[in-house]
Amino acid sequence: MRDNFTLELNPEQRQILLDGLRYVRSSVALEIIDWTPEIEKNRDRMYSLLDGLEDKLNGVSPAEKHAKV
């Protein structure tokens, strides 16, 4: 399996994926588990991965994201 690949999406397909990411983010947030530092670390990692996917779908480069902060 390749590490990276290119995918061409039309605007409607892109929006479907962005909407799906919102559901995934909600699922991560609403997961009922006893809090531990490790759980929090894993949740933060998932949020970071989801942010990265959303940025890619929106065409935001890492440099642009850091410039906005």
C-alpha cells in the first residue's frame, strides 16, 4: 500500500467528506470512557488527525495554518 495518493473530488464529494469528518469528531467527543491521561492523549491525537484531514480537504497547507495562528 502506498503512503500517499491523490484523489480528485468535485465540490459535492468534498462537502460530503467534510460533513462526515464532523460526525467522526462528534463521535470522538461523545465516546463514553473513564478519563485517563492516556485516553486524553489518544483523543487529542485523533483531533489532530481530523484537523489535518479537514485542512487537506479545504486546501490549507501546514504553512498557511501556522500563519493564521
